[in-house]
Amino acid sequence: MKNVVVGVTGGIAAYKALELVSLLRKQNINVDVAMTKSAQEFVTPLSFQSLSQNPVITDMFDEPKAYEIAHISLAKKADVFAVVPATANIIGKLAHGISDDFISTSVMATRAKVLIAPAMNTNMYSNPMVVENMNKLKSLGYTFVSPGQGRLACGDVGEGKLALVQDIFMEIMALLYPKKDFAGKRVLVTAGGTEAPLDPVRVLTNRSSGKMGIALAEALLERGAEVTLIHGHVTEDLPKGAQAVKALTNEAMAKALQERFSEADAVIMAAAVSDYKVKEYATEKIKKTGETLHLELIKDLDILKSLGDQKDQQVLVGFAAESEDIEKNALEKLKKKNLDLICANDISHGKVFGENQNDVTLYHKSGDIIPLGELSKKETADLILDEVQKLFH
């Protein structure tokens, strides 16, 4: 689910932000609302709370209901931060790095896309200082929705009226779903952990949650790809829009990939596939007959290498979970398995499997090395796809 934070500042148009929140919620987008003290003079927080179905933040120093700093947690959570309406005051603060309330502080802390919808007196809007502040923010990558013209609350007629709510909504949607650069591409994604059966009851498996593969599938769908998600055990809901194929064993996953590989434009192997299986599968449940149990394991099929050996035009991406010699091991796998790109996870700190964050370094066949740093798996997925898109060309 996408997350939008709406910052409402103190202008007469504050009530129009209610309609914006309603439109976003109808698209199944989670909305958090923050209000300045001045905004609360125009609209009550309860109105926004009723529409957003989330508590409304009205004071940066409210006692938190959970142990988290609100302006930081929302700044991290947001996919888009929209300031609607945006007064000359908040625009001036942002342009000069002043953060003395919840909204200005959150915008400073967020890595999300920021949208600003100005609304003010026409003379204020055309004031050279305000124009300079807006131009500065635009140069820094902030998105503006220009106000409309008409009769303002003060009685003046001219530019400064808040843009149509529908136009603001459409701009937010464009920021949430900006790219369709994978349109027409068929992409296979694997996710989750596979298992190696020991007997009819027991299996050998791993701790993979499937979150990274699912994040990749979701990002691909948003960017227009036709996605087949071949998955083992996962802890997350599967993304709507992807063709889901359940494959719990190495053999099942290999078969599902082989059946679709020739028609794929790219394959991203984010699944944690079992490397070993028992030499002899027990057709009956193994009984507890002693203090120890000895199992003889043999190597299972290396699916990624098999795909690398036969790939033609496909872009092939692998993952490597490493606890030591990360670069050395990743580069060896990149070459040995004939990959175009490998994404190396540092698992030495024990915070990869099942977490929402990831710490990945990308190694290109060309020799380029791109450390992504610690990001959400959603952010990591989009950055990986940016590199895959380059490989198509």
C-alpha cells in the first residue's frame, strides 16, 4: 500500500484538503495528516481523522503512542509528502531550511517526493521573495501544482487560488506511480524460501521471508511490466496483478522457470533456493530411534547457473546473501553464473531475513559497483530496477 502524508497549513483553503484525503483513501492509499496550529483555526483535526482513519498530528511535541519520533517515522513512511494548502510562510521556511514545526521538520527529514500546492493572496503569490523561494524549491526537485485564478477570500481577483483538488490528486498519483518504463517487458521474479523434503513430515528450509522478491514484483507491476512471481514460502501477501506460481522445492522452481524462460525479457532470482537435498528421501516418517540422526546431503541443482548457461537475450539478475568477503564472493558468482547483475546482501549483522530494510551492493558485469546502503526493500527494489532498465539498452 502506498503512503501519502498531507501537511495542512493555515490558509482559508485548508478545508479543500479534506476532499483530497477522501480521494486518496478511495484509491486504497494510506493517508496521514499533519496540521499546523494555524490550520486548526480553519478545520478541526477530527474531520481529517474521520476521513483518513488515522490519528492527526497537531503538535511536534505530543507524547508518542509508541516509542518513535513522529516526524521521523512519517518522513520515512511517506511515498509522497504533500503540503496542501501551502502558505507563503511554509514555502519560505522550506526554501531556507527552517524547521520549527511538524510539517517543516518532516519535509526536511523525508526522502519522499514532496508536492507543494500554494494558496495565498495574489499579491503575495507574485511577490519577488515568494517567487524566488518557489523557484529555489523547484530547482531542488520539489513539485509544485500552480494555483488557479479567480476571486480570492480577501476579495482580490487573480492568481493564488488553490489548484483544483482533482489536479492535485492527479499530480500525487503521477508521483506515486511515475514510471511505466517496463511496459511490454515480461519479467520472472522468484521469492521466498524453498524446502528440501527429508520424509513425508520434515523438510530442510531457510529463513527467507520473500519480502525482497515481493517488493520487486510490486515495483515491476507499478512500472508496467508483465510479472510472473514464482515463489516458495513467503510471509507477505502476494501482489495483485502478478501471475503467481507456487514452487516449494528446488525442482519445482527450476521447472516453473524453464517453462517460461525463453519468453522472458528478464529474470530476477531473489528466492533463497535450497543448495542441498538428502541423498535418499525417506518415504516413511523417520522415527526417533537414538540420540543422533545422520543425514547425507548432496548438492541440488544450481538453478541460477543453469539459466546463465542457456540465456540468450535475457537480463539475468541474482542475489547473494554473504556474511564475509562480500565483494569477492559476489564477483565470483557473477562470473561463474554468467549474470548481468548481482545484488549482494550483507547478512553479517543478522538483519536481512524477515526485515523491512535491506543493505545491498550491486555488482555489474561491466565492473560497476553501486552500494545502495540501508534502505527499505521497496526503495531497494526500485533502484535495482533502474539498473535492470539500463541493461535492456
